[in-house]
Amino acid sequence: MRILAFSVLVATSLALLCPAYAEGTDTGLGFEAARLRGLHYKKVPSRKLSQEKASEYVLRLLDEELKPGPTLTKEVFLKELKLMPRKTTIKKILSKLYASQVRGIYDPAKKIFLVVDGVSDQSASAIAASMAGMDASEIYTVHELEHAIQDQHFDLSAISKRVEANSDQAFAAQSLIEGDATLVMMKYTMEKIGVGEGAIDLSNPGMLSYSQSDLKELGLEGYFDEATGLTSLTDPVLNSAPLYFQEWLSVPYNRGMIFVETVRKRGGWAAVNKAFKQLPASSEQIYHPEKYLGAKDKPKAVQVGKIPPQLGKFKFVGRDTAGEFTVRILARQYDKDLAGAEGWGGDTYLSYSDGVQGFSVWYTVWDTQRDAEEFKVLIDSVLKLCGRNRKTTYAAVRQEDRVKVYLGVPPEFKSRF
């Protein structure tokens, strides 16, 4: 899943959940976003679509971006870890998430802002905005048009191409893009309702667990919740999706905002602008901004040796990177200590498929041997559940600071890795 496999989110932000707004409502709001962001804005054309046509548009974008090889590579890996059901596909999951909820689209390829006509919004954020005397469409439109501003200055399509071969890097770039737009949206909201700049530290992860009573005092009741940070992202369709996809769609907003605000506080908006040119290299840097701002703790290279192009009926379909994000999801889904995700140094996984079944081999490297051992404890407990009642190999082998994980590998092929 490359960054533009989520372009309807990456380039459209809260489009899945924002309310309908009339054609032309970007007048003034784009310039407001640009003022807050310290950048220039050139108004983008807008066009109305029905809900049905907007859904069709989104699904066409999805079809274009979900390339068969990379998508199958990830599907095999996620299924072997039970992070998605075996009898579904990434396309089905994302299609369900996108099709029924899309409210607006900023398309960076066509440089156009599409709005859905005739849809009312009863989300928690819309209700909270109304309570604060605001129109939620203003808030979301500011967010949307910040993506147009990003595109005008940094070229979102070019960013996508830079990270398309690595899902973890794509996730990090998505977090920068969404975090930037969410931060602008929040600063616009706080300014409109008279909340001072220092009332909430938007760079503090603890702000995601503010109590609703605390937020009520600040006039922000309903905008945050403990699970996702932004109540606007809590939705029955989203909540019914596998945890991996819930987090893949929501973390770029909340953790991304924290990352961007941390960068901004260190060096102003100029530092954020620089981040669009020197992209965060991994989800680890999003969760730990100091690893981006400090010594640039970049992912370590992972050596896998010669990759067999075919093993029996199984063909090699691709390789990708899971990142700290995926390890965190494993810990959460299996109710394990997050310590097993800390100290991630780098990883790559190889996926094989015969068109029906598949397996993966996951190579990981950690900052220290202790970190590697903590991950092995986590993954061993996960593998006991993944491999139950299956004849293939589910095992993890640690050698110093490296852990190799076999995910559904037929026993006769284990020695090839």
C-alpha cells in the first residue's frame, strides 16, 4: 500500500467523514489555511458530485493505486500474522471504508477539489462544532485545502513516487501530510473559538487522552477521544475494520499532528517545510520525533541473501517493510507489552504465493540485543496463535540483534532462508 493507495486520504484528509459543503466554500478558507501555515495559496477549482459519483471516483483511484504485486505482497504478510482475515482482500476492506463515507476529494493529479452534494453530517465532530458555534464544514474544508496548499508547494504526487516501494516510508510520509493538515485545522479551530495558543500542547502525546471534561472547559469537547485522538475519525465502518486498517487510517492524523507540531516547535514552519523535502524515513520517526530531529535514526539495512524466485508451486511476489507501526499493532491486537516494538532498527519481509495460499519470511534488526529479545518474546507469543492447527512453520530465530520470522513457510523450504 503506497502513499497514494491512500491518496483519497493522503490528498483528501478527512474527506471520508467531512460533511457536504457548497461549491465555492474554499473562497477565503484556503487563504485562512495559508495564513496559518505561512504559505501562499492559489485557489483550486471545485466541482460538485453526488454521493454515488464520488464513491465511484474514489474506487477508480483505488483501482489505479492498488498494484497487484505490492498489494499481494502485503496481503500474504498480514494474513499470516492474522492482521486481516484470510477470506478477504485489501481492496475489499478499503473499498468498504471509502465508498460509503467519502464526502470530498482533493485530487492532486487533476488539481481539483470535489465536493459531495446533499449529504448531512451527524458525526461527533459536527455536533461539537455546532455546540461551539461553528460550522464543521469550515473546519474540514480548511484541512482539505491545506492539502491543496501542500500540493502547490511540495508536489504530493512526487512525494508518493519517492516512497512507493516501501510501505513504512509511505506511512511516514502520509503522517507528515495528514499531520500538517490536522495541525492547521486544529489551530484554525482554536483560534475561532478563542482558545489560546498554549492551552493545549499539540506536540504532547498525552493530549490524546485529555478527559472530555478538560476539553469541555477549553471549548473542544467532542474533538478528541482516547482511541484515535480525533473523534471525527470514529465511525462505525472504520471501527468494524481490522485494527491494522483502523490504525493505518487514523494514526497519521493524531500521531502525525504530534510529529509536525514537534518539528514546528523546534524550528518553526520552515522546519516543517524542510520535512517535506527531507521526509521522515520510517514510522519509528513518527512515533519518536526526536529520532527525526536528532541524530536522524534511519532504518538499518537488512541483508536477506539471494531471493529464490520460485519454491515449488510458490512464486516470489515481492518484498516490503513492516516498520514499528506493524509491530505496535501486533502488540495491541494480541494484548502484549509495547516494549516488543521499541528499539526497532529496520526490517524487510518476502512474500510468496501460489495464487491461493502464501507465506512470508520476515527479517528484522533491532537497536540492541535486548530489543531483539523483547521482540522475540512478543513474536513468539503471536506465532503460537498464528500457527495453531497449521502444518507449515511459524517460528522466530534470534541471532544477536536480528530476528528472523517464518510465517507459514512449508517445512521443506525453511532452509532456503
